[in-house]
Amino acid sequence: MNILAIETSCDETAAAVLDENKLLSDVVYSQLAIHQSYGGVVPELASRAHLQTIIPTIDEALHKAKIRRQQLDGIAVTYGPGLVGALLVGVNVAKALAFANRIPLLGVNHLEGHIFANRLDHPQLEPPMITLLISGGHTMLILVENWGKYRILGQTIDDAAGEAFDKVAKMLTLAYPGGPVIDEYAVKGDVNFVRFPRALNKKDNFNFSFSGLKTAVLNYIESKPEQFVRQHIYDICAGFQMAVADVLIDKTSSLAKKYQLEQVTLAGGVARNEFIRHQFSVRAGEEGYSIYFPSPNFCTDNAAMIGKAGLFHLQNGECSSFDL
């Protein structure tokens, strides 16, 4: 059983081919060079870039997998959430391919795709488990009761963790996207140089808030001479990153303990952060739960994770209609 997966929810055009046992190809065209000078994703430019690259990306994925379109058993595609114009490109191409080849269309929720990303590296992983999904648009704690059955137990009430990284990087005039740069800078800094606030830190509150942290960093930067900020930029990055990590780890660990679950997975672009991964591993060892991370290339948007979720739905006879 072979399926083609398509992902165009934001600023990556991605296609992958999978069968029941392995990933046959995984192709990602990044639009970073297009959006970097704007300091963020420009939706109109993203949609145009998807239009230009979607067919070559699909063709390359099929070529690398040594699979012809006639050999496909289904087409999986991200239908949301995401940028509307960007999503339409992927969904319409997927519909056309599914219709032309008379094979099932498999609409996949982008967030469910991130949950399934861990199965690409850890095929033995089975629910129940807690998934912390941390990205530029979402920060949420999800109880995975079974594949396809989820409960959101906590989420951000304002900004996502990834957005906070990007905004703080912009305050410090660092490059976009800010997450990888702050991760790199923080390694050279002192996490105890400045302590920023940890919001919503009550024991039984599993929601997140990062807007106050952003404001605290901004106020700190504006209260210091520019030369001081330049001199201590590594320390500021380290203090900010520590504040984010503390909240993520404390809430996730408390939730795992409350539900007596021994498996925790991370997902989403911020799950690439080396410091957060390390701190989670340390806490998991202390508290006795197992922690799983996707490979870095499966943390950011990709079609392989969409295909993994799509395969699950296809095997369970859960196909989408063409009014997706």
C-alpha cells in the first residue's frame, strides 16, 4: 500500500511517499529565503511559491521513491490549520490527483500530523501518552488516548512558544527564524544572569501564556544601554530560553504524573530546540517517564508525518470527500 502525502500549510512545500513499513521519499522545498527579509511569513508570497513548486516537489518525491502515480493507493494532504491560500494549493492538487487516479483522498489535520511524527522514528510507540505540541502557531498539551482519539488538556491563551522565540529574536535584532538562533546563542550564556517570569505556574493549571514573558524581555532590553544588551546578548537568550523550558517541562511533567502516564512525546518546530530536548531528558529521568522526540527534520513541517497519519486513516477506511 503506497500513499503520496502533501503538506502546504505554511511556508514549506513538501511531498513524501510511504508504504506500510517505511518512508520511501521525503522532499521539502523551504521558502525561508523568500520570507527572511520580511522577518516572518508573508501569506501571499507563500501561496505563490507553493503554486510554483508543488508539482516539481511531488514529481521529485515519486522519482526518489521509484513509484509511479498509477501505483498509488491514496493521497494524503494537510487540510488545516494553516494559511488558507497555502492550504488551498495542496488540497486542490491532492483532489485532482485522487480524482484522476480514482484513489482515496485522505485529509489530515496538521496537528495530528505532528503527533504522528514520532512514529516515523519510534514505530513501536503506542498510546496512551501525553504529547506536547510546540510550534510557531500552537502550544498545547494533548492526551493521546488512542491513535485518532485526542483530548486537549492545556494550550496557550495568547502567544505560542515559537512565536515568542521569533519575537524575542527580533527584539535583539537576530535573524529570522529566531528559534534556532536563540538556541545557538543561549549555549554561550548564563541561565542565571537574568530571571524572567514564568506565567500560569500554578500546579493544576495546564494552560500556557507567553505574552507576559515577551513583554518582560522587551522591558528589560529597553531599560538597559544598547552596549549592555550587545555585551550580554547570550545571557539574555539563555535566561529567556530557560523561562520557556521551565514552563513547558513543569506543566508536561505534572500532567503526566496526574494521569499516571509513562510516555511523553514532543512535536512541532520548537521540539528541535537542543536545550529543551536536553532538559526534558533530564526531568524524564528524574520523574521516571519515557520521553520521545522526532528527528529534527520531522519536527518542522514535512509531508512524511502527514503520510503517516494518512496511512492510519486509510487502513481504518476513513477517507475524505471531495468537498474537503
